[in-house]
Amino acid sequence: MVYTQIQDIRADLQAGRTSCVELVRMYLQNIGSNKHLNAFLEVWEEEALERAAAIDLKIQNQTAGKLAGVVIALKDVLAYKNHKVSSSSRILEGFESLYTATAVQRLYDEDAIFIGRTNCDEFAMGASNENSAYGPVLNAADPSRVPGGSSGGSAVAVQANMCHASLGSDTGGSIRQPAAFTGTFGLKPTYGAISRWGLLAYASSFDQIGPFTKSLADSRLLLEIMAGPDEHDATVSQNHSLLGFDEQAGKKYKFAVMEEAINHEGIHPDIKQMTLNCIEQLKNAGHEVSYFSFPLLDYMVPTYYVLTTAEASSNLSRYSGMLYGNRSSSATDLESTFTNSRTEGFGAEVKRRIMLGTFVLSSDYYDAYYKKGQQVRQLIRKKTNEILDTCDAILIPTTSTPAFKIGEKSKDPIAMYLADLFTVQANLAGVPAISIPYSTTAENLPMGMQLIGKEFEEQKLFALSDIVLSSKTNA
């Protein structure tokens, strides 16, 4: 049984056609059948079944929350009290969290059932899920291909029906790119919409928690539950709940398309054709589609990597082998404890980004790289908001290519970094973006369309995403 919407789960639970225990058993069976995909690092089988039984009683007593019966997987960067969390890194092997992330707690309070933690690129650094210390995740559409990164395990868990929904984190596309590669819905909310308390940091001014789902309605519900002020996170907006959106039947909207994106030399022909088809169908439905030039496109990925690696260099300095996590058995003094623990604990990509970030923060190069990167970020943010002032949303492919072969780009870091080409804009600007499953390639690989909106206008983004999907269905 594959449920695409939470409301259908609730209806079947209320009618007695299924139970929370039966749902958990179904997902556990699917997890067992798909072990080869390596999506889960740990499955909480007994705990999930016990919680399911308790929630079945709450349903009988009519005291169950909004997410009763909804089975959710957690990316291995989210703290869940008394459960392991490692960022798929050896340096945190065996570490158990002392508290629960705010976003996770809010889902738990609505009776969500957590089934396990999912594999990801180490410390969320990657675009293919090949950087995990525990091996790559495989794409269920074609196991010879990557699922995208860094939240590949969370995406595949939903794709292969190993859970109903999952949580990921998005620093430069780590929810949306895997969503596009796996045919799921992936939302990166506005920076500051959801508390980052309990999210193991990669780059603090970019990271944002978001859901993978099988429908827009579920993305909306999970966001509404997780969003809002939190005393533990000063970066969460205190003055905004998610802005409402008054949908008007028959209203026509304005979509803006980046010329440089659809004409980029690296775009796959099937993705370009998908985008052109989407534009044509929106026009046929009476909506306005305009084009804009964004000459900063080729500067976005370099800017993103200068700034995020600088923040990573700072954030990951806490993993020293002293307070928690793995300590090298070969350490003999303070210096060797730091050096050996980090050398043995971090993988190659994490080391690369730490060294790059340390370099750009050094006194000799700070102005040339980090300061310049911050200035370019502000230009990108300003230009993005100027465009959004003239339209309802930016329409762009989520990725320039469909899922690529495992190992295809792992020897070329620059080629891997360019996999974020169309997703980093939303993170640099701090605005919300969503990837919606739109079509498949000639090889039957999923492709996603992306919508980018104004700050805190997620509700409008959902409505416009529905229009994009409806125009395709009605074409």
C-alpha cells in the first residue's frame, strides 16, 4: 500500500481499515526488502512498533495528534534524545544525542512515528550521497545511479516507500536535488522559518530543515507544524508565522524564467525540453511567463563554496576528540589528540572543505575571498528579490542533469560542485524553494521543476506548485 497523502492515512485509521501498527510493519517490511539501497543507518523497529500501539489507543480515545500514523525517517544530522546521531561520519560514531531537535519534537508532539535515521553525505557535504562513511545510497529508480545529496537516504526512503515522509537539511540544494533525482517533493523553507536547534551544523547561515513528501499537501502540513519561533534559536523569525495566501480560482500568475539556466551549456537535453514544455503549458493555461537575464549565475556556486566552507571550518572545529565523539587510540598528548582524531574521523570531502574554509578565512586571503564572497552574496540576494518583485515565482529546473552514475563525478570535485548550479540561489538569498516531480527522461529517470518564491511566502509557493502540476495534467 502506497499512501500519497496524510489525509488518506487518517481516513483509513479512523475507519478502522488499517492501524498504526500495521502501517509500521508495512514500512519495516519495505525497509527489509530495500536494504541494498543503503538508505538507513539505523532502524528503530521495536520502538516504532511500541509507539504505534500507543497511538492506536489515542486514536480510539480520539486524542491523537495531526500526524497519528505518519511514519517519518530522520536524516542523520537531526538530534533525537537518547538516539545516535553521527552526520554519517566516523568522528561521531556511537554518539547519542542528549536532547531532541525542535523540528523533530514538534512532529513528535503531533504523534508522528519515527522509524530510523537515514544515510547522508558526511556532515551534509555532497551532491551524490557518496561521501558517507557508511557507503553510498543507491537510487531506487536505477541502483547504478546516485540519489543526490546530501539528503539522499531521506529521499530514497520516501521514494521506495520505506516511510511516508522524511526530514532532510538543505544548505545548497541538499533537499531539492535529491527530490528531483528520486521523483519526490522536496521543500527548502525560508531561512529562519524552522528552528535549527538540534541540527548538526554545516554552514549556519545557509542550513535549513525541510521535508521530503509524496504530495504538496503533506509538505504544507509538515511545514506548518515545524515552523515558528523557538527560544533556542535566535535566527528563527520572531515576527513571522508563515504568511497566508488567498488563492483565487481562475487567477492568472506571473512566472519568471532564467535565460541562462535553460540555455546553459551543461543542461541535459531532456531537462531543457521538460522546462520548455512546462513553460508552454503554463502559457496555454493563461499564465504569464517572462524571461530574465541573471549574469550572476556562474558566480553563485563559487560564492556558495567560499562562504559555506568558511562556516564549516568554524563549525567543525568542535570535533576535536576531546569532549565527545571519536578519540584516536594513537593519541599521546593534546596536539596528537586533535590531529589524529580529526585525521582518522573525517572523510576526504570534509577535510577538503575544512582546509578550503580555513584558507579563505586566513588573514592573508580574508578580504580577497570571504569578504568578497559576502559582497557577491548580497548582490545575488538583491537581484533575486528584485526579480521576485516583478513576478509571483521564479521557474527553473531543479538540476541541470538527471541522476548520474555512481562514481561518475567522484574524482572531479568541481564537476560535483556544479551539481548545485540551480539550487544554491535560494540558499544564498535566504528565500524558499521547492522541487516538484514533473517528468522523466527517456531512460525513465525522474526530473524536477523548481519554484523559488519570496521570503515566508511558502503558502503561495505551494499554490503555484499545484498550478504547475495542474497545467501539466490538463495539457
